Amino acid sequence: MVKVALCAVSTGVNILIGRVYGNVMINLTVANDKLFYRSTEIISQLSKSSVDVSRAALLSAIYGTETLTDEIDRKPVSEHVLAALHVKMVVPTAILLATKQAKTVAEAKLLIQSTTSIRLLMQC
């Protein structure tokens, strides 16, 4: 019962601070392989882009570069996950890149820092 109440409060707080868009949590932590693939699906769904474009945007957000090398692309997902653990706002950054609301990772991060609600950025 306590766990259900805590989950409800946590969900409510995330909605209020704009970390939910529609019914999708957009500020999830890419903490394992499953969440890496889920993040790619979320980016694809919200940006209406292909899975390949979404994956490239996610990798750009993780590694902080717009130019993905073959070396980065060939790494196993587990290495991407380890790299993502040290980066904040990976999925929102990738969404801004995939939707072309930001041309660079730095620009996306500035946009995110300039607002109190990530959801508001997605509505632009």
C-alpha cells in the first residue's frame, strides 16, 4: 500500500515538473539495455522519425557529439548504457535533436536548461 502511494506521488511530481509528455515519461535514465531500446522507441514516437534517426539522436546525446563515428556506432548497447549513466537529460536532448528543434547537443542542453518544463519544449 505504501509503495502504491509513493509511486502515485512520484508520478504526480514528474507530471507537474514537465517530465511526462502525453502518457510517456521523457526523462528516463538509460540504465540498462531494455531502457536503451525503450528510449529509442520514445524518441521515434515523439519525433515521428525512424528508429535509425532516433538511435543516432540518442547516441549523439549520450556522447555529446553530432558526428557519430563507426567506432561509437559499433559499440555494444551495454557500453552505450555505461556512457549514458554519466549524462543528464539524455532522452530530452535526443528528442530535441531528432525533431530538429536543436541542431547541436549543446544547443539542446541550453534549451533544456532554459525551461522549467521539458514538456513545454516538446510542444513548440
